[in-house]
Amino acid sequence: MKRIAGFIAAAFIAFLPCQSGQADDAASPLFGIKLFPGYRDWRLISVAHEEGSLNDLRAVLGNDIAIKAYRDGTRPFPDGTVIARLAWNYEPSEDNNKVFGRRQSYVAGAPKEGVQFMVKDSVKYASTSGWGFAQFNGGKPVEETVLKTCFACHEPAKETDFVFTHYAP
């Protein structure tokens, strides 16, 4: 099972749609976060498949500070931690399924909801327990109303410093 999961993760990352990761320097409203140059080169924290209304594949990436905190088990996460979430439609691979002779292979399809960031700064984002949130669709920040729901969604994960994703070494 681990071998299959590793293969899926490697194939998933290899076929990620290419985006430059560059914006016109516009900051996300509410938290003032800008798109991080080079975020697509950050290390992989985990891969997940969300079912239900989300029905997506997602990769969670972290900057060096995030990766060190995950590996060391440091909670709360230190200031400077940045976690990125990328998501794609979850689609069957007809080409792969022809080889397998049945429907069993799924791949990343079209991107969903751009890239989302969680940024740890305990002073700047004190009102949201030290976390700032941002989302960029097509390199452009989303409107403030979208971001107002982020912290409330993460509150149930208070015990893990408001982060849902566990490190998958």
C-alpha cells in the first residue's frame, strides 16, 4: 500500500500544472500576504484526497521553517512558518485505466481554488491565534469575504496549532 501511495504522490507531483507562482505584487486583503515566489519548489508535507463537495486532490507544501517544525514536532509552529495548499479536480485516468483493465487510477485534473497560504506571525496575526491566511486564483488575491471564513474553519484544529495536515515522511 505504501508503494502505491508513494507512486501516486510522485506521479501527482510530476504532473502538476505549471504556474509561475508570480503575481503582480498584489497583497491579499485582510492579512496583507503576497504570493510567495518559488513556493512550488517547497517541500512536500502531505498529499490528500478530499471527497464530498470538495472532491479534489491536494498537495500541502511548506517552507524550510515549516518542514523543520513538522519534522521536529514543534508546536506551536514558529513564526515564519508558511504552509501552502494546492488543489486539483480528482479525475480518473482513462489512459492508465486502459492498462489496468479497470477503473482504479486517478490523477490531478484542472486546478481548484488556486493556492492557499497559512503564514505564522504571532504578533501581526494575534487576532487569529498567530495565523494569517491568503488565497490567490490565477496569481490574483481573492476578495476579503473569502478570507473571513478561514480562521473559523481552522478553529477545530486548535490542539494542532490550527493546522489540519500531518507530516507524511
